[in-house]
Amino acid sequence: MFHMPTLPELLVLLAIIFVLFGASRLPEAGKALGEGIRNFKKALSGEIEEEKKAKEIKAEELEKEEKKA
């Protein structure tokens, strides 16, 4: 059965990750992971849909302004 990892298990896991990715790649991997989580949360809350609609409205307004000019 699955159980929560203890501190020694977490330390071993972090050491393995450090060896596999190296010190230079860890910040990049952390940033990518953070962006992925942020996008996932936005998708769950519907913010991405709202952003798309706002971009579409802006594009329509720009097209109208270009037609007038």
C-alpha cells in the first residue's frame, strides 16, 4: 500500500534528481514545473477561456479601427 515518503526517502530522491539533471538544469526544471502548474490552475478556474475571449474582442476592435481608417 502507498504511504507518504519519509525524510530519508525524500533526501535520497532529491539526490538522485540532482545527479540526473545536474545543478545547472534544476532551476530551469523548477521554472517549467511552476509554469505548468500555474497554467493548469488557470485552466481549472477558466481564466484561459476568459483571456482568449478578451484577445478576440481586442482583435475585433483593432479590425474595426483599421476599417475606419
